[in-house]
Amino acid sequence: MELEGALTSTVACFHQSTVPRSLLATALLPPLKRPSVGAFSLRSELKEVRVCTHRTCRKQGSFQTLETLSGLAPADVSVKTCGCLGRCGSGPNLVLLPEGVIVSHIGTVARTARILCDSDELLLKSLEALSLRKTASSELDRGNYSDAVPLLTQAINLNPVGGVHFMFKDRSIAKLGMSDYDGALEDAREATKLAPRYIEGYISEGDALLAMGKLEEAEKSYSICLELDPTIRRSKSFKARVEKLQEKLAAANSV
């Protein structure tokens, strides 16, 4: 009963956030039996989750499942879409790799989180952290940086199962908006420490260094982004950053 009450409270928070209500309709169903094959351990072996987004699963809410998993997954677990897994009508369906375990009926936030969380306590903390991050994201969109920072700090301190690198990146953006350049740089570097291939973390690092006038270091951060994903050079926002950097470098060299 204690767990049910806690889940009810957590789900209530999601009703007030941007999580689609369709994901919450059956969030308090009995716990999903976590799949196991041999010595398969989700925490130690899981490398990738692929969510079916084919017609039937899509109608059953697989894109919402994908969004939740993407926000909760640890930095070393990738979340991708895939085609039909052959279990139409029992979706949303997903497959856990490398073991190839197929899991069906993952249609609520709570069921989705159980894929990654090996205890009820971790599940509750992770769902609360995700809710806080979504609220903070809305504050960031409105330019309310001082309101976003404590929300993200609270989310990070909950020690959720994953998604912490997103939270540090978001808090870096908020601190940069508050002209806390040292704090922004520290958080951006924490994000890349947790997820060494996280491009947005390096972008935030470069933005903080650029604001601090550390132009050569900013250039290195932006260069890492290009190394990780050369196609980012076509991004308008990335082009704008590079142009701003080049202007400041030119001005510094002309003195």
C-alpha cells in the first residue's frame, strides 16, 4: 500500500507535467515481471533498447514509450526505434539488447521505467526526477533560468537510474543564462564526463567557454562536436556559434 500511494503521488506529478496522459492510464497496474535470460542483468548487461514504432505499436503509444526511455536511460544505454517485432496487438513492444529479450505491453510510464529500474525505490526516484526535468525544461523555454536551476538540482540529487547527463546539460544552459559562467562550465563538463559522446554537452561546454572569453578552448569543444557528428555543421544554431567564435577570434588577433 505504501508503494501504491507513492506511485499515485508520482503519477499525479506527471499529470501536471508534459507527459502524455495516455501513458498514465494504467500506471498502477501490478508490477511488470522484469525479463531475465540466463545470467542476464539489466544493470550490467543492457546496452541498447529498441522500441517498435511500426503502425500498430505506434497507435498503442510507442512514441511516448520511446520518449520516456530516452529520458530515463543511463548514458551507456542507447535507445532507438525499430520496425515490427512480430507481436502486433500486444504493444508497445521493445527488445533489450544484446540478449534479444522482447518485452510487450509497455504502455505506461511506470511499466516503461521498470525496464530500467531494479527496485521500487529507484523507480519512484527516477520518475520524480524525470518529472522535475520536464518542468525545468518548460522554465528554460520561458527563460526562467533561476526557477529551472533548483528543479534540476533536485532531480540530480535524487540519483535516478539515468538521464543525469541531460540534467547537467540543462542546468548548464540555465546557469549560462544567469551569467554563472563557471557553474555552466562545471555542469557541462559533468555532462560530458557521464556521457563522453554527448554532443549537446560539448556544445554547452563551448558556449560557456565562449562567454568566458576562452576562445581556443571553446574552439576545441566545438571541434569535438564535429568529430562526433560531422553532419552537425549543417545545423543553423551550430553555424551561428562557430561564426560568433570566428568573429571573436578575428577581433582578438587584430589587436
